Amino acid sequence: MTEHESDTQEVTERQIERAGVFGYDKKGRAHRFDSVRSTIIVTVDGEVTHVEQLARHRVVNWIDFVATKCGWIDQWWTNTDSLDSMQRHQAARARAADIQYEQAATEAAD
């Protein structure tokens, strides 16, 4: 896990679409996992902000890393209840959108 921004040019739209969202951090970023390429893809409004090569069994380490760096709105990587995961995903996505709106409004006011 790195603290620098990785090369985001290598990620295709297909990879983003294929990668399932498993959580939203407190900065409003979606964290996705592409199991075909063993890659974490972090996006904001569909734009890739970070890419990390990471084996599936190491995603829990990523979750801990993000929890330490900025925290989670919610993440459901280990949740086995698909209905609960879907509901949590929808609620977290809505909160992430609120955070992004608040950040944009603050930047516009400055």
C-alpha cells in the first residue's frame, strides 16, 4: 500500500465497470476491486484517482490502511448478506455524494 498516487492511465473503462465497489471512504471515494487483475481502483465521480495491485487476500490490509489514513463511511468486503451489502452500498454512495458536494461547495467559496 502506497501513499503516492499511482499511474491511473493504465485503467480502462471496462476494468472500472467490472470492478465491484466494496466501500466508500470518508473523503467520498469509491474503492473497487477488479478480481481479474487483482487490482484496487479508487474513483471519485467515475474518475480514477489511485490504482493498487493487490491480491484478493490482501484487501483486508487495504481496508485497515484506509481506516488509518482517512476512515470509512462504510465497507462491506467481508459481509456475506447480499441484501444488507446492497443497502449499505446505497447508503454509503449517497453519503459519498454529499461529501463530494460539500467539498465542491467549499472549494467554490474559496
